[in-house]
Amino acid sequence: MQQWDRHPACFSWEEKLTQYQEERTMPLLTNIERRALARGAKENCQQNIIKILQNRFDNIPELMVKTINQIDDISLLENLLLPSISVNSLEEFQQLIDSNLTNIT
């Protein structure tokens, strides 16, 4: 008989303890996974903005790259993503960055 086929009352004390410990650790793993996914989304958005700007304007200033990579707010990055496709210049994009950063402080 497989362990999962047995009625819970038939589990040994050690099996119940192991199951309890596994259930208690799952929320921690879920929280860690959520943070990892959020970090991945943030880094992906940062990279996409930089790639779009590099594709459109060739070289972008290192300070702009550094500023984009220091933005931790995913909603701010998402607000910058679409304008990166349509801005007329890097100066215009820098103004968007500056205005968005001053709005969150």
C-alpha cells in the first residue's frame, strides 16, 4: 500500500511530523519563489529598455544604463518601457527617467 493511499490516522508519528514540517516550509518556498520571479521580471524589463535604446540610438550613456539598472520599482520600469520605443532622443528619455524618479520620492 502506498503512503498516500493510507488514511491519515494510519500514519506513524514520524510520518505526521514529516508531513507537518513539509507543510510549514512550503509558504517560505513560495515566498522565495515570488521574490525570484519579481526580480527576474524587473531585470528583464531593465534589459529590454536598454536593448531598445541601444537598437534605436546605438550607444547610450553608461550613466543612463546604470540609472536604469538601479530602478527597483517594476511599475516605473513598465512605465518607461513603451516610451523607450517612441522617444525622439536619449535626452528626451532621460527627462522621462528624471520626472518619473522625482514622482516616486
